Amino acid sequence: MSVGAPGTIVVLNGAPRSGKSSIAGTIQASFDGLWVNLGVDTWFRATPERSRPGIGLRPGGERPDLEPRVVELYTALYESIAAHSRLGVNVVADLGHHDDYSRPLGILPACARRLAGLPALLVGVRCPIEVIMQRRNAGGSDNPVRYETGTAEVPVPAPVQRFQEAVHVPGIYDLEVDTSVLSPEACAARIAGRLADGIPSPSAFERLARTA
């Protein structure tokens, strides 16, 4: 099998309900070539129930018993992303990286090292927590992960607040978009523009790979 140039990788990192999945879907529908989604929802459905939520394990150190599985699953995910790229397949992955486990696991830098030599763009998907809560309270999602909603007594549940604070640490990105002011189409257009201009050197993943 003859393989040409590696496929492009776009990783969208943000909190649940920040709009990552909509951007990923737009990329798949509008970008040239074949784009495979290897994001958190896909991985959740592929994870045995006893190990769920897998890579969707939220911040706070709630399930230290699952943390070794999270490391294994993220390793397998990024190995798969790299393999797709090396075969010339483009990948978009909507994820929620954080390191707020019962102890630091260093997953993101380790994953970044698995993409060495591949064209990979890391995009921070930001959204104010007020907008995220509006989306959660509106419901209607077919997402397999349960979402906490707000109440009059607790407008922002603690798990939601923790995710909002942890997901953008250390905040090293090639591009950032705000889905409270940009549509999925506009976000995808900005990503396309960044790719057209060329992935920065060193890229966000290259900088992350150098961290401990």
C-alpha cells in the first residue's frame, strides 16, 4: 500500500457543552478529503461500561480506581490518531483534556509526544460558563454522557465549575475560538484559515511534548 503525505490532525479541547462536537461535525462536512472523528463521544461508546466514562472522567479525583484505565485509553486514542494520520487519513478529535485527577497524570504531554512529526493543530474551544449552563439546562442532547443541570439553589454544579477551570490548563494552543460569539461554521472557517497559513512551528503539541 502506497501512502503519501500524512493526514492532518485537528484536536478540539474544551469543556463539555462548549460546542466541540458541532465544530467537529462541520469540519467533517465541509473540509476537503476524508475526516474521521475520534473524539470523546466515539471513545465513550467504545469503552466497556465497567470502565466508563473512560477518557471522559471529569476533574476532581472522583474515581482513582479508573485513572489507570484513563491513561491506557488516552494512549490508545493518540496511537490511533497517529496511525490514521500516517496512512493519510485526516482526523478531528473533540476532547476535554485536564490533569485534575487524584494525582497529576501528565496525559496531555505524553499524548503530544505520540504525534511527533505529524501535522497536528491543537484548538482551544472556549465558552463562558453562563452559556454552557444555558445549553445544559436546555437539554435535548443525544450525547451519551450525562450532563448536570443547574438549579435555583446551585446554578452551577461543582463538577461543571471544576471542568471549566481545569480543561484549559496549561492553555497552550495553536488557535482559540469562542463558541458564544462564533457559530460552528465560523469556528471551522478559522481553523481552515489557520491550516492554510500553516501549523505554527513549534506547534502547541511540540511545546507540550517538551514539558515534564
